[in-house]
Amino acid sequence: MSGEGALNLDSADKRQTLWIVLWLNVAIAIGFFVVGYFADSNALLANGLDNSSDAVVYGLSLLALTRSRTWKRGAARFSGIMLLIFAGGVIADAVRRFLEGSDPGGIMMMAMAAVAAVVNLISLRLLQKMKSKDVNLRAATTFSFNDFISNGGIIIAGIVVMLTGANWPDLVVGVAVAGIALYGGIDILRDAHMDVHDEEGTEHRKGDEFGR
């Protein structure tokens, strides 16, 4: 197989993987919003927003596959900024629930988080199997890893809510999810910034080779 044919096959595989994880995240985001509303859970709604932003990022990753490295960095930066905005919104909602009160449903939290954990693990495995990931695909992988960790926190919070009848475990996990998103957003922006230097270094080395 020629180099161009192998490249096209690689892009097709990446495109198929991204479509799968995109629709998985759309489905699980809808589930989080619906169950989060009825369970009165900040943590579930936080994860619903998180998975919604993930779906947008996967869509951007699909568009970026055949575009320039600069365009891919721009998509990654947009993803990172979205995470930072999402984190701020979740923290604001947690503060509101702390002041006004809430009554989260522990069993519903645990059930939804368990289903989401399976879906996010599938997404993470699919993304990890992809080879030669660019900055935008690395951002997508970061999103799925963050989601999987968050689901474990919701399950723990659901158990504590059931045992204590308090709402603070739900709020703590919601803020923790926001913290993970905050860290992930900064990491993605840092990766995009480093990618600029990597590209400049590559071009500089090529220039030296041609100058010989």
C-alpha cells in the first residue's frame, strides 16, 4: 500500500472512531440531563454539560482531521476554552444549590453514573487505540479520561447521599468534576501552545537541512 493510501485509511479509521464516540457522548449527555433533573443532582447535570462539550469537541476533531496543523490547534484551543467556561458554570450552580438547598437522589445518581462509566470506558479505549494522534485528538482523549474519572466520583457521592441524606456529597463531586474540567482545559491549552513550538522546531530543522 502506498503512503498516500495508508494515510487515507488511517484518516478513515479515525473518522469512524470519532463518529462513534460523538454519538455515544450525545446519548449519555441526554441521559445525564434527564436523570440529573429528576434526581436534583448537580453532579449529574455537571457531567451532562461535560459530555455535551465532549460531543462538540469530537465534532471539531472530525472537521480537523483533514485540515492544517494550525486549524487543529485552533480547534484544540476552542475545546480547552469550552472546558474552562463549563467549569465556571458548574461551580456557580453548586453555589446556588448550597445556598438554596437541594435533595439529590442517591440511587439514581449511582445508576446513571454506572451506565455512563461503561460508555465512557468504551470511548476511551477506542480513542487510545488510534495511532499518531495530533493535538486535537489528544484533547479528545483527555475529555474521555476526565469523564471516566468523574463517573467514579458520582457513584461514591451517591452512596454517601444515601447514607447521610445530605446534599453536600453531590455538590462536592459537582465541583470536583468542574476542577477536573478546569485542569483538562489548561492541559489542552498548554498542549496546543507546545505544539506551536514543536512545529517551529520541525520547520527550523528542515530549513537547516535545505540550507546545507
